Amino acid sequence: MKYYIIAGEASGDLHGSNLIKQLHRQDPNADIRCWGGDLMEQAGAQVVKHYRDLAFMGFIEVVMNLRTILRNMDFCKKDITAFKPDVLVLIDYPGFNLRIAKWAKKQGLKVVYYISPQVWAWQESRVKGIKECVDIMLCILPFEQEFYHKWHYEVEYVGHPLVEVIKAAKEGPPDPPFSDKPIIAVLPGSRKQEVSVKLPIMLTMAKHFPDYQFVVAQAPSLEDSFLESLTGRHANVSMVKGQTYGLLRQATAALVTSGTATLETALFGVPEVVCYKGSPISYFFAKRLIKVKYISLVNLVMDKLVVKELIQHDLTEANLLKELSLLLNDAPTRKQVKADYAALWHKLGEKDASKRAAEIIFTAAKK
């Protein structure tokens, strides 16, 4: 069968690569053409457009690169038409993929969406459009199935693909120690503007905990010089690049920005404080658009406050000191967090997401 897969970010490349491996097991003759990255190519797909050429973040950057984005979309449509896939598989990346889905449906193509857009957080009304152009929606968060059900749209919950990724990372050989001291991991995110605001506050903890080594996980998008300008003044702060999972395996606690990193940290069993601070204007609009109780995926999945969230004005040195002290020094707090993490793993880890998704996609391709 012929499969056309579109992933536009690094996370999509990771989950897409595991999906491709499972598709080849389901269908040894699979012919897979994709937009993605090195991991998807290594898994056995032909990459026609790399995700690094697609990563336009933020309103201003999108506007500045609108001509390139439209040109990419036009090329994508022509490439899909020439390839004639039995099924089109879209992985997350909703700004681009939902537009392609709408076009593809008009061409009579079967459309499977793997990793649902987070319409439950904002713009719920987009579900109507999704129902019209996506034949099968594969969800990775347990509450998404109930969310779509209230819109009379039946979807498949396949489990979270991070579970299998982190399980493999945990079982791999350990990395050399990052420090002789116990480690506090610092995951400040990848957007330069936000990191410049959050990281200095996160690193104020270094002076309060001199017996710990604070290790900053450097995103590929951030230059060494930029991070060194923020970390250099602290004797017990260092950086690692491309070793986030190895860092989390060794960490005693973590300070983590919002996003997927909060879930990754929890699945590694590391007690964490979630830290977020954006520009006043961005926060003003986000607060009015986003309709969820929490910003951390851990708390959203568990539907309760498992990890403390310090957001915007609450992200202060005093508040962070209080919460980190509890995680490091209060045994009942650590015990409760660990118990909640075990329940989280159970909620997300009952299914092999990539295998289940591949089975559904293969079945769809054959019809």
C-alpha cells in the first residue's frame, strides 16, 4: 500500500518514525513518502520536505514567511496528487495539516489524523470542520475521546506514543554522570524570547541550593552564547545539549516550562515545578482564548493538580523556592507525586500507541 505522511516538527518526526516502523511490520510492501525529518527517513520513508524548512513559530514569523508557507502547501498538494497514496496520514502540526486535510477530502482521499490538534484547549468550534475532512482521528490523550464524543464525533484513543519512547530510554544504558552533586534538571523551552524571561527566574534557585547541580537542557534552536549569557554567573549551573532524557534519568527534581516536557518529566518519575511566563500581551490573549483548567499535560490528563504550576505573576523567586523546597525536602509531598505519576503511567501506558495506530492506518489503506 502507499502512504503519504506529513509531520512538521521534531516531535512529529519522532512519533512518525515509530509509526513508520510499525507500518512496515504491518505491511512489508509499504511505500511511504513523507514530510518529516531524519528519524522518519531512517525508519524507511522517503522524505520530500524536511521539517526544519517548515518551522515558523509565532504570528509575526508566519506573516513574514507567508509566501514560503503557501508555496510549500501548493507543492504538497501537487506531490500528493502525483504519488496517489492509499491513505494520507497527518501528524499534529494543525496550522498546515488541517488545510491539507480539507483539500485532500475534496480529492476523495482517505484522511487519518494521528495526534489530535488541541482544539479542546481553544477554538472548540473547529471540531465541525475536522469532522468534515478527517475520516479517522487517532487521539493520544484519554480525555480527548470524551471531548470529541460530545461533538458527536467518534474517535480512536490509541495511547500516548511518548510512553514507548520513554520506556525504551529508561531501559537503555545509563549516561555518564552529569555531576557529582545531586541534579536539578532545568527545561526552559525552545523559544528564545520566552526563555530569556523564564530562565533567569528559574536559575535564582541555584543560590538557594548550593549542594545541587542545576543542569539546563539546551534546545537545538538556542545558541550556546545566548544560554551562557544567562547561566554563566552561577557556579553550580551547567548545560547539556541533546541529552534531555539522560538528564531526566539522573535528576532528583526538575523545573520545567509548559508543554510536552512536563509529561516527559513525569513519565521519568521526576518531581517537577511547572514554570511559565510570557509577554503581558501574549498572556492577556491566551488567558481569554484557552479554556482549560491547567497548562500542564500531567494535570490535564489526571484532571487534578499533581504538579504545581507557577504561571505569569506567580512565577517568582519566593514561590519557586517554596515549591522546590517541598519537592526536595518534604517526604510526604514526594511520595504523593510519585504515586500520582504511577497512576499517570497506567492511564497512558496500557496501549502501544504506534502499533495500534499502524494497525488502524493499514486497515484504512486496504479499504
